[in-house]
Amino acid sequence: MIDADRPLSPHVQVWRWHLTMFTSIAHRASGAGLYAGALILAAWAVALASGPAVYDSYRHLMGSPLGKVVLFLLTLGVFYHLANGIRHLVWDSGRGLDIKSANFSAVVAIAFAIVATLVIWGIAITTGAV
Amino acid sequence: MASYRTPLGRARGLGAAHHGASHWLAERVSAIALVPLVLWMVFGILRLASLDYQGAVLWVSEPLNAVLMVLLTATAYWHMHAGMRVIVEDYIHKTLTKAVLLVLNMFVSVLVGSLAIFSILKVALGGAL
């Protein structure tokens, strides 16, 4: 690739926003967010292996208001990336690629992410996990 | 004797590096494996959130939890490396920056993924009590 200052595909600045464009961008954004989430998961494992004092600090950090906000966003990211990832796997089989199906599955993926996140946090609150 | 195969027929399945679609396919296979693993993880985290240090160590020491935790970590780190690689390849066109980011992505994924897996195994094998 030549080093050049050219506009990047898909020329976000000239496209009208639509739902499938949002789901595509959100898939990458949630994937990048989950990269950070995987690092937080690794920090959990390392903290647990480092003994009670470090593990208590980790739990304290994740239980703080900021920690809870991060965990909530990660829950949303996990369920969205999961649902939209399955949507991509269906597309890879050559199905559901027409505009009507793609718009419908976009709504399903977004709705699943929101509902599943609320259900999990509902369970967490009622069982006293948070 | 001249080959009767068309240029397309010879090229099919062979990229410039003769890898064909293996990267693309590996990302999909890891995605399929992550569907059940991630669903299990969500409920695992719900359980862990209400456990203290001792409880968490005992939870990780269960053979099924330990194995699924290791498989989840390995698969997730493979998948996130593949995903971040595609993002870098798509958006970063400056050769040096791209190379640095691709190497950094690999180093971070392998280092942190290894740390996580070693830690899980240490706890599961009784090294944390």
C-alpha cells in the first residue's frame, strides 16, 4: 500500500446514516471494546493467582461505580457482538443478504443486546451479585 | 505437456502467501466456539461476583470451570487478535505504523493471554491456597 492521504472507504462523511451501517460500525466498536474487556478478564485471573489481598483490590475496583459502568457497557458489548456475530455467520452462508432481511436482523440483534443485558443485570441485582 | 488448467483454476485457494482463506476461516471457527463459551462466561461472572477469594479459588478449581475458562481465554484471545488485525489492516495504510500495530497486537494478545491461562491453571492446580 502506498503511503497517501486519501479518504478511506466507505467515505463515512458522504453517506446518509442507515441502520445496517450503524450495526456494522457498532460491531467493530464493540469488538474493540471487548478487546479491553478481555484484558480486564485476564487481570481477574492474574489477581486471583496473586492472592487474597490483590484479589480483594480487584473486586473493590470492579465493584466501584466506574467498575460497574464498565461492566455494564461490556455486558452490552458482549451481547451485541454475539448477536451481530451470529448475523455475520448467517450472511457467510449466503443467506439473509437482501436489504429487508438485513434491516430486520439488525433490529433483532440490537433488541437482543438490550434485553439480554437488562435480564443479566436484573439477575445480578436480585441475587445480590452487585 | 502444457497445463490445461486456467490461470483462475491455479490461483483458486492460493493467496499471495499460499494461505488462501485460512485467516478468514479461523476467525469464523473461533466465533462459533465463542458462542457457547461466552454464554457460559456470563453466568460464571454472575456466580463469581458474589464469591470472595476462597470461593473464587474453589470455583476455578472445579475441573469443568478450569477447562472452560482456559478454552474461553485461548479462543477469545485468538479471536480478538484476528479482529484487531483486520481493523488495523483496514484503516492503517502507513506501512511502518501498520507493521508496528500488527506486531503490538500480536505481542499483547500472546503475552496477556498466556498470563491469564497460566494464572487460571495455577489457581486450578492448587497454587493459590
